[in-house]
Amino acid sequence: MPLWQFFYPPTAFSTAAEKQAVVDDVTALYTAWGLPAFYVVVQFLPLEVADGASNFFVGGKTATNFVRVIVHHLAFQSQGSLAAHTRISSGVDAVLKPHIEDKGFDWEYHVSESPPTMWKINGYVPPVVGNAAVATWAKEGKPSAYEGDGRPKSTTEETKS
């Protein structure tokens, strides 16, 4: 699952249409790489001013024009490949540019990769990229059983083995 978290001043994404445009572009990035759309999670976390005090600082100063993005990858990983790093960062750059840079905001992001072995969706261990089940999940738009799905076999299934 890619999880994108946007930390931003309220002026960065002030309408539902602006947020939806970002979500559409983020989702398109991963579906183009063959991942199911339901893997993609995007969160908008506005950092508002409360009681006249900012909740967002960069370099020790109030940040009113800065967007911070954290991207967590589980399903799609670089495996230490420079080519994969370049492909991933180029994709992230392309998504963020029209929504942040082109609107005049300063910005920063990082991509973290967590081991997929601790990840489940509806109790299923998601299939690895390249497994035919990924295409099935993408087509069906939901997780489903597949060979090696990580779910414990029932007592009935175990006695058949």
C-alpha cells in the first residue's frame, strides 16, 4: 500500500476539488504500475493556526507556505535499485509539481519503505508484485483468497492435505 500524507497550511488544498485532483494523480501513478487502486491511501492533514499560534515550523520559524509530504511504501519497493529509486522519485515529482510547486508552495517529501511482511488487507497477506493475484485484486477492486494468501487453513482444509 502506498500511503501519502500531506501536512500543509490551509491555503494549499482548500477545496474538495483540489484534494480530489491530487488523489486522482496519486492513484493513477500506482495503477499505471499495476497495483490495485484500493491499495492507495491519501491523507490530508492541515496544520492550522490555533489561538494565533502556528502548528507548523520549518527552520524554527512559522511555515505558512510549506507543504511536507510523507510517502510510505509497502507493496512497491525499490529493493535498493537506483533505477527504481529514480522511477519512484520521478513519479512522485510529477504528481506533486502541479499541485504544490506550480502553486508557489515550498515543499519537501520523503519515501519510506516498510517490510511488506507486516502488512495485511482484510486479513490477507497481499500478493507480491508479479503474482497473478495482484491483477485479480486490481480487476476485482478488492482483496480475495489466493494460493499463499497468508490466512491460516481451516481444520477441514488441513485434514485434506
